[in-house]
Amino acid sequence: MNFKRRAVAAAAVLAVAGAGVVTVQATAEATQPERRPRPAACPDLTVSKGWYGTNRARLQRMIDTYGHCGPRHDKGGAKPVATFDWDNTVIKNDIGDATMFWLLRHGKIRTPRHGDWRTTSRYLTAPAARALTAACPATGTTLPTHRNTACADEILSVYAEGTTTAGRTAFDGFDHRRMEPQYAWLAQLTRGWTTRQVERFTAAARTQNLAAPVGTEQRVGTGKVTGWVRYYDQQRDLIRTLKKAGFDVYIVSASPEPVAEVWSRSVGIDARHTLGIRNVSDHGRLTAHLQGCGTVEDGDDSMITYIDGKRCWINQEIFGVRGAAAEKVQPAARRQVFAAGDSDTDVSFLRDATGLRLALNRNKSELMCRAYENGDGRWLVNPMFIEPKGRQAAPYPCASTGYTERDGGQGPVRRSDGSVIPDQKDTVFGASTASPAPQD
């Protein structure tokens, strides 16, 4: 199967450079304050392998500048904030996928309320609901997807492809800048379980995926899917160093929050610093409805931590901005200093970062258009640390179709002043070397 969020198996990376980035980095260096001697106690990044060009040095300079050793440290004031996406940013592969695959393999998805699949998502189409009803008869409290391969196949197709197994569109009518119903559906399919139970399921999936050799596939229904995950050593090191320097570090994921919390603990991020899709609860059990942000009320189910929704949740939960203002770009003093991501789903909160923005290159058009254009010199581009993408032959279509409109249409990627970003060549890409070992 060709899954929408499926990552290809692989190996650790040494970046291969393109000459065009040198000018960008030189411009960015000019925006940095003059460097001062560093006290010996200032924390250092320790992992050098895998960083492209001067990226590691520039990250260290940012830490030295805004951390407790630096000239911009606000003594007695608020800590500088750093925000990271999770999937394919801090780890290789996708924890939402890993959890969904585990739920299907172990028969842990509840039968929809009243047997009606439309209660699992306001955006589920009638053809998708009919297909799910036909494949998954409501004969018990949970669906026997561990042995009913037709049911597992149908759920997996709707989740991973956004279509039924017959090719019919599974979701429609949503705002493509604040909602991805496929991602939200995983959270909604945890309906009926407690948060603690979902955490246990996630922990089991995590153990399995970290122990599996790189390249492992597992069977779900009649198909094979990715069966392994690895943490990036470089991002663990970066998060550790940021925290030691006095940064407030947050994970902002488009996976369910209990799922993200289980995984983020191993990089030293607690539940309070982990943001994800939040279910509305009823007497301790999760419902198929979602908590809202900004002007979106709980149960409206129309915004998750996705593109502009990530901005809203960061503003609301980290900076305390409420109501309509949470959906808007805030003044610099109420924004994160650093942000890291790998996809168009991260582009809004990355743009909000005032210091540096790290884009891991997964050939995602809008993100790479903005990162390569690098209008203010604060973008860093790095190949993925495991199984990096090779060079994309054609330029990114920034001037024509690189931007996803709210209705799902495509248009040009624009700067803040409305001008169009020209097409950009792919210049920072990687080559595979040795495979990483299993992890704890």
C-alpha cells in the first residue's frame, strides 16, 4: 500500500550539499548578534553527525544567544520557547500510524456509537460510512480487526489513503488549513477508552516499533505496513541542550495527545509540554468529539494541531492567548524563538519563530518553498537524519501550486506582503549509510 504518511525504511545520513545554500546561510549569519566569549558552563550540542553545513554551529549560536548564558536572556522573565513537531522531526516514521496499526492488529477499536460510522467524524462521507458498515458488522463492543481482514482493510484505507477500498472519497467539507480528518480520525476512534488505556496501547506499540529492525513491515488486514520507528539522536541532543540552556521546550503533534505524551517522555518532555489532538471526555472516557481552540468550541471538531491549528494551540496553550486572537500571528515577544518541522503541516508555527526555523527536507512543497526562499535568513534546511530524501529533480512549484488553499485547491506560495515566491531548486539532500540499531 502507498500510505499518505508512510515513511520508507532506512538508514543514518551524511548530508550532501548544494552550493546555493551558502549564500542563504551567509545572509542569516549577518542577522545574528556579535558573538561573545562563552562561559564554560554553557551547554553544548554534542552530536555532530548528520547536520548539514553550518546548521549545528548556527543552532549552537542561537542557544548561546537566547539561553541563560546569552545576551538576550531575560533574567527573571519568561523562558525562551522552542517548539518541535514530532513525526519525522524528532523521530523517523509516524507514531499515529504505529498506534493505528497496533489497534487494528489487536482488535482495540470500539464499535461506533449506535453502529453509525458517521458519529466517528463529521467529515466522513456517506460512501465511506456505507463501506465501513458493510465491512465491519456491529456485533460486539469492539471490532475484531485482528481476524476480520475486510474490516481492517477498510478502516486502514480510510485512515491512510483517505478513500474507501473501492476508491471513493472518505472525507470532505473541511478546512484544509486547520483540519486533516484522517489524522483526527485516529483520536476519534479511541472513543470509549480512558486516557490511561490509550497510553497502554501506545506503550505496547512503541516497544514493538523500537525493537523491530529497520525496514520491518507488519501485516494489517491483508496488506503490509511500516513496522519500525527510531528516535533521531541529533534531535534528542538538541532538545537536551535547549532545556539545559533554559528554554521551555514543547512538542506540538498532529497525533492524539496521549499517544504523543508516551513517546515524548524519552526525550525529556513531560505531558504539560506535549500538545496534540485532544478528545472531549465524558466521565473519564474519551469521546469521538475533539477539544477546540480559538473561536472553535469543544465538540465542533473542525480544528486540530494542523497547519494554522498548530499556531492556534501554541498561542493558546503556551502563551495564554484566548479567543480569535489565538488564531493570529502574535507580537514577537509572545512567539517561540525556535521551531522545527518536516512538513507543510508545520509551516505556520515555523514561520512564527523569531530566531531560527529548522526544516527537515521531506520534499514538501510549501515548507521547502519558504525555507529555500529564506527571505529573512532565519531558515535552516537539513536532510532527514535517517533515510534522507534524494534530490528532487524538478524545482518546487512555489509560483503556481505549492500552497494548499482552505478549500483544498492549490495556488502560489506568497510572502507576508502578498508577493509570490518563485520556484525553488532542491539543494539540500542526503545519501544513506549504515542502519541505526534498535532503541529502548
